Amino acid sequence: MSLVNYSSREITCKIVYYGPGRSGKTTNLQHVHASLPDGRKSQMVSLATETDRTLFFDFLPLDLGTISGFRTRLQLYTVPGQVYYNATRKLVLRGADGIVFVADSQREQLEENIESLRNLQENLLEHGFDIREIPLILQYNKQDLPGVLSPEVLEEVLNFRGVPSFPATAVTGVGVFDTLRRISELVLRNLSDRFRRTGELAAGPTSSPQ
Amino acid sequence: MRTLELDPRFTFEAFIVGEGNRLACAAARRVAESPGSTYNPLFIYSASGLGKTHLVTAIGQYARRVLPELRIVYDTLEHFMEAVMAAIEEGERESFREQLGEIGLLLLDDVQFLAGRHRTQEELLRAWDTITSRGGQVVLTSDRPPHEIDGLDERLLSRFAGGLIVDVGPPDYETRVAIVRRKAEERGQTLADGVAEALARFAFANVRELQGALNRILAVQELEGREIGAEEAERILRSPVRATGGEFHDFVAEISETVGEMLAHDTAERQLADAILRWEGEGYRTRRLEAALAEPGSDEAIEQLVRGFEADVARLREIVSEIAALDPGAPELDRLELLRDPDRVEEAEVLLEGVRDRMRPLPAPPGTFTFASLPLEPDLFAVRVAAAAAEEPGSRYNPIYIHGPENSGKSALLAALGRALMDADPERSVGYLDGATFARELIQAIEKNRVDGWRIRFRRTDALLIDDVDVLADTERAQAELFHLFDDLIRAGAQLAFTASCPPQELTGLEDRLRTRLGSGVVVELEGPVRTETPARDAEEPPLQMEGPDLPAEEPALAAEESALPTEEPAWHDGAAAFDPEAGAGTEAATGARGGTVDAVGVAAEGGERDGSVRGPDRWFEDREKLPIRWPYPVDRLSEELE
């Protein structure tokens, strides 16, 4: 779904924040949104339930301005973490160029993290993607809470694929931009490699975010 | 109406173009070059300090330079709308509207303040329509794109979208280096090696901050009277007030590098994309390139394609220039679907060919003859009619119909008339051709389906002289065309003249409607053949003889009107035969002596000169005391007018 549209000189990438419920995906986006300078502040679309847990998804279009003559946009999405919203997750996942898996570092959430990671793999497969081929990053969130699992432990348990990972405390912004920067780089490089490999080029208009 | 001063420092020349602002700068230039014709409105937005005001001012400066007559208003939205509101409150809406209509270029800064101000938006809409309806250009700047201006009226949104919305991005590293160097230069200071680069490495949020940092370095240099090195510059910048754009700017700065690297690999596609963007922006169809973009080939193939495309665009431009030069008001210039489509160059060539054909001047009269060098006596009635027509073309004697046998000098007289018309006014277009050519070119035009162009070519002439018009006998279309052309040219005040071998009423094979028109002006006759040259002639010019009725009345050739004269005035006509005392004297052949380009000339004339046989009266008859009451026909009156 990522696009380098040479005609309109646009680059658009879709990054999905995935993870179990309440792991801090929306908090990541909120921090990014809060960090935007006034001139760039776009509207963050958040469809949340009364208890503030993501019902459908958050969508934050991120306009990076013109880079090398190309209007560059990142579209950041979150999926609803709750198990029963798998259909929405699949929908949001469609066309993702990169995935940030936000893990909840609390010990008691470990199983949910594993389950969510498995769910991610399944859903990607349904879209015809191999999790090994799509840019993926792990973020070990809530590191500020007491008694959480250390990044090393989580790395051992969750990062069996050896993808880049970052410890984070999204609520204070720690690690949020590190994560975003790395996934963006991976996505852009992947995009570039793909073009070089296949000559794939999108000449049509930007697809709708969903 | 108030207008802010345009800061003279802010010109296009002083604007450093980088990837982030290339598009905005190109669009601004385009607008400045031809306000109101390309991107209207041009909406430039960016975070502050990236050059919006510089660009908008540069547009104003440039437009003022190339179009000094253009009324330019540069203001902030706030002030401009205050003026609009004040005019309304003072009941001067109409006169203010008049003033608005005179604006050729409106430059409005900071339109983001439209947010939530419905009345202001409403009035801006009105002002806008007044300005643009008269071809005025509007340029707006804002710190955000239109759709992010809260509560912006849909109509305004759609107007913005109807032009070009373009952002000015932050400068990339190289551009920052260039900006730092240029600014230092403007301040008359030099920077040590690596200082500009050190400054550019800092992630400043905008150019203004970058300039602020440079100012600090320059201030230290100035105050301490020494040059700051790169390391020291960095230290100064890091120390107390390093300006950063925060996490997001750092992020963007780093991502920029990644994007730059990524795009660097796609050079051929970029070339294609650049070409599409550029030519689309210039209004050309880019179908061919778009197709290639969908299925890109090798780098060489793409390069070749782009080169071919650009060559076609260049050719189209040449074609447009040539058409415009040939005929600035050519309707063909409106055929943009063709003239802006490089895939249709061939059709454009045909279009140009048509215009060339149409605008090709009609053949000019041969330069061989002037009234002074005619092989005819200047006193001849026909010669004097032609000379008078040359002085007042289109109004006095129109058309002139000259008839006479072969060798009578009628073609030469026609050519001399044409020459005189051209000499009197070099701008005047005079067409001189024979009837056969007229018919032949019509057939060619029919063959090429260019009759319209053929007609226009003839209609725009100031004088049309057709030799041997009688060869059109028995043609159909040529006669019909000449008939219409005749009326058109007469209406337009063009001078017409024709030659033929016989008077109009004796022409056969010509439709009456044309025949009567040919004879509707002045019909004169040359008897021919033309005189031969005798070297001593001029010196021995004797006075006119007035032989009256006794003159050799070989055949008093009568012009159309003349033939209808009442028979009770025979003496008048009989006496008109000979003006030239040398009649019968010249005997030498003079083949080619006068250029010989016209059929009746340069042929040996036997039996001396007889050219004055036109029924024009000799001087004996020009006595006003005698003749006025006996001039019932126009041609008779000529004798007085020509005196």
C-alpha cells in the first residue's frame, strides 16, 4: 500500500501499531501528535469506547513535509487490541508497510503479548504476507512501571526473529520517536529495495487510507 | 487602496532553491511571469520562516518589473479585509469594487486568519470574484493548507483547490549550506571552512532560526574581529540558546536522509516523474510519459523517451510561436488540445502549414514598372486614372478595369499601380497575380481542404490586382470566390484593379454578377501596342498636338461607359485618339527593353506608339468653360478631376 507517486511527487507509507489491548499503542500516537509543531498538527482520528480503550482504530496522518521534492506522509494506525476485534485488526492491517508491535512489559501480560504476536502472524498470512518479509519492530512499553520484565527478558521471549526493538515509556514519550524513526527507515528502505528489485512503481493516485 | 511595500531584498534571484521549495518557487515564477493565466490562485503554505513571504514578495517584484502597468496590491489578509469592511460600512461598496477590479495581482499574506470568520470569508469571496473575473491573479500564503483552516467556507476551499496549492518544505542540508553562505555574503562577511556546514547540520526548525544562528556567529566575528572556525561555531551554537525544532524536527531531519537515499536510486523514474510534473505544470499532455511510468523500461529507454517528448514539446512551442508571429489573433492558437499535446505534433504541423499558407503574402507586383518608367505616355487617361487611384486607394476609382489587346501595356500599368501603392505605404499589402494563378491556387486550396485559409489570405490584402481576369471565363468556383472576395474587399476599402482583353460587357463565360462588378468602377482602355523606346524621346518632348476630329481614328476604342455615350457627341470621342506627337515615329523593336516580365511589354511594337487611344479627352477638350454641362457620364468628369 506504500506509494511512491512520481506524478504527484508523493510518498505515503502506512505503519500499523499492533499489540495486545492496553499495551500503549494509542499512547504512542498521542505522543507523536503532541510533539507535532503547530503548523503540522493534523487531526488524530480516534474512535474509542467510553473506557478509553480503542474500539476500532486510531489514525494519525503525519505530514513530514517535502523531502527531496516529495511530499512525504506517514499514516499511523493502531489496531484494537481486544481479542474479539480481530476483523477490525485484519482490516487495518491491510496494506501496512511496517508494523510496530507494542508489547506490554508487565509480567502478567506476557501471554497476551505472545498471543497477539501470533495473531499478527496469522492475520498477515491471511493477507498473503510473511511476517519475516514485512518491516517489523518491537517496542517494550511501560518500562517505567515497577516489576516489569526487562527488555532483555522480553527480547528473549518475544524477539525470536531478531527484529529491532526499543524499550519505551510511551506515556512520557520515552522511546516513542526512536521506534517511529526506526520503523520509518525500515519501511522506506524496504520500499526502495522493492522498487529496485521489481521496478514496481505506482503511478496512480494515492489509495485511501483504508 | 493600501499596499505594503515590497521588500526589495526578496527577489527570485535571492531565493535559494532546494528540493523542499523547488515546486513552490517554480509555481511562483510562473505566476509572476504571466499573472492570471496559470495557477490562479496560487496558495503557498508552510510553517513560518521557510520563505513564504520571500516568494510572495518576489512574485510582486518580478511582475512589477515585467508588467509595469499591472496594479499590484500586497497586504495581509487582516488589513485587506479591514479595508473591504470599511468600504462597506461607509457605503462605498461599488466604488471599492471598481478599485478591486483594477487589481491585476493581489498578494495576501496570512490567510489562516480566515479561520472561523464567516463574514470576512463572505466578503473575501465577493472581492475574489471581482478580481478574478477581470483576469486578476490572486496569491495567498498561509501557515497551513486550506483544509486545515477551521471553518473555511466550502466555496473558498473549492476556489483554492481550483488553482495550485503548494507547500514550502524545510530546506535540506545542501540548501541550508547554500543559504548560510549566501546570507553571510549578503552581510559582506566570510565564513571559515566548515562553518556553513556546521550550521547546516543543526536541525533548525526553519530558515529564520538558521539565520538567527548565523547572526550569532557573524556577531561574534564582528565584535571580536576574528574569524570563527567550524568547531568554535558548533560550540557557540550548542551553548546557551541552541534552537531546535524538537523531537519531531529531529525525526524529520533523519527521515529526510533516508528518503533522499531511497530516491537517489530511482533516477530514471525520477527523470520521468520530473518531466511529467514539469510539463503538466506547463499545461502539456503527458500521456506518453504516464504510460511509461506505469510500465517503466530501461534507464536508456526512459531517457530517450523523455528526450523525445521534450523535443516534441519544443517543436510545439516553435509552432505556437510561429503561428503567433504570423497571425497574433489566429484562432488556431486556441487549439490547445492539439498545441499542448506532444503526441499530436504532426497535426500541429498541419495546423501551422495552414496558417503559413493563409498568411503567405500574395505575390507582389513586379518591380519592373513604375508610373515613371511605363512604356506608356503619362498623360494617357488610363495612366492618370491609375496614378490617381494610387494616391487615394480604395476610395476614388475602385475598381479599375483596364482592357486592351495584347501588348497594349495593361499588365505593366497594373504593375505600376501596384508598385505605387506599395511605395506610398510600405506596410500596405498589395497582391498582384494573374487570373490563371488565382484559379490554380484555389484548386490547390480545395485539394488541401484549406479554402478558408485561402480566402483569409486574399481578404486581408489592401489591394488586389488581377491581370487577365478574363481567363476565369467558364470557371465556376473561381468566379464565385472572386465575386465574394470582390464584395468583401470593396467593403473593407481595398483597392481593386483588373486587366482583360476586352471591356466587361464583352466578357463571355463570366457570370453577370461578377462581370457587372468588374465594370462598376472605372473602365479604361489601352489600345496598344506599347511604344518602343527612342533615346531622344524625352529630350524632344513636343507639345501635345490637338488634332481634334482629324486624328487618325483607327478604332476609337471605347470603354464601357463610352460605348454607351450618345452618338450626338462623336467629336469628343474622335478627338481622343492621339496624345502623342511621336505617333508613327518610333520603329525600333525593343524586346525586353523594359524588363519584359509582363506580357504586353517588351514586345516589338510596330508602327510606332499608339498607346494613347483611351477615350480620355486631350487638353483641348479639358477646357472647363466648354465641357461641364456636357459631362453626363462619370468617366467624362474624370478629365476634370485628373487635371
